Amino acid sequence: MKNIPKIGFGTWQLSQEEAEKGVYFALKEGYRLIDTAAIYKNEEGVGRGIKRAMQELGLKRKDIFVTTKLWNSDHKEPRKALMKSLAKLDLDYVDLYLIHWPVKESLATWKEFEEFKKEGLVKNIGVSNFTIEHLEQLRKVSKQTPFINQVELSPFLYQKELISYCKKRRIKIMSYSPIMHGKLLDNKLITEIAQKHKKTPAQIVLRWHIQLGLIPIPKSRREERIKENFDIFDFKLNKKEMNALSSLDNGTRFCWNPQDNKWKFIGEAAKLLKVN
């Protein structure tokens, strides 16, 4: 299993051109984890950014951890979807392939994901937006534990129970929307801690993620922000500051709530996996 970088560059809502430029600049600045998805419709741009970085910066494929995801409408033919993503990225494999959202077909799809890993098409497999309930259902029938669960997480959405559950089962958590789309960064507590450390509010929040053992994947179109988001390894938050930031939790979401995706592993999917 390849070690995963501590922070990544997210590409949600970036156009093909923005993704290409952003990925190249991020890799130039030191990022080594790149996150995309089929539904983002920018895999070609991400692939071009990676190729340019390999050609101009001397990076090797093994230096870059690439994540993409299976979209909800592609569960009928996940292999076809994966091969399409690989073609768009112009890669022989991805380091991490995720089920983007929990849907009723997820069980059957997970069995195919396990085959993709055996074949070397993906190095690691995981899920995104899975709640504890979803993970428990998957655990009962799967041969392999997800390497990653990618979820929305921030000081205002500190999913402590989910973090604890995943930690016990050695499932790493990747945080999307880690700096709340740039909103709420003017919070008094965050700004005070930022002033103390001579860092920006965004850097304080990203450092909170890092010290919790989470893997944040902030996104930005602006080069100065991409650079700033990576500059978080020269300071540490103390225990009091960490606890104070965690206490900001009030359930605020900026994306969809996976609790709305209720499903059970029963019926045809369960039969397919020979669940008793």
C-alpha cells in the first residue's frame, strides 16, 4: 500500500483548463495528492497537468497519488467507467478509486472494486460520503476494508463519531470542503489563533485537519491560495487551540448530506455477494 500524502489538491468545480493549470502549479509547489472524479468533468485536464509536471518538473508517476471516483449512474458498468477515467487521465492506474456516493448498488460494485485492485488497475479502493451505518453494512459483506472514506469535514462539521469509528478500523479520512468554501473563516476564534501564529485563517483550519490525522483536499483557482494552503507544516496548534477549534462544531454543511442516502444491503445486491 502506497503511503498517502498529508494534504491534497482538490479539483471540484474546476474547468478542464483550470484543472490543468491548477494541478501543474500544485505539483510544482509540493503537493503530491491530486483528487478528481468522473462527475467533475475535468479528468482530461487533470491528466494533462500531471503529464506536464512529469515532463517539466522531473516527477515520476510513482511520486503522484491520483484519486478519482465512480459516479452514481455508472454502477451498472463500473469497469467501463474506470477504463474511461483512466483513458481521460491518460494513466495506466489510479492510486485510489472511490465509490462517490452510497447507493443501493454499492455492495455489488465493491466486489468489482476488489477485483480492480487485484488486477492492478487501482492501487487502493475506498468510499466517499459513507456514514457509520453505510460502513457497517459494507463491513459485513466485504473482503477488504476501504482505505479511505472521503467526507465533508471542518471545525464546523467535526464528525467525531465517524472519525473514531474509522480510526478503530484503520480507515483513513479525507476531508473535502475542509476550509468551508472560504466561508466562516472570519470567525473570531479562528482569526485570533491565526494572528497568534502569524498565519491565515485557512492555514489554521487546515492545520487542525492535519493534527487530527485527516487528509484535507482544499481547492482553489488562485495560485497564491494554492501555495498558501500548502504552507502549514512550519507550526503546530496546541491542545487548547485544537479543542477550541473542535468546539466550533454546529453541524454546518456546505455540501449534500449523505444521511439522505438511506439504503440497506439487501435484495439483489446481497444475493449477488452471497450474503446470508
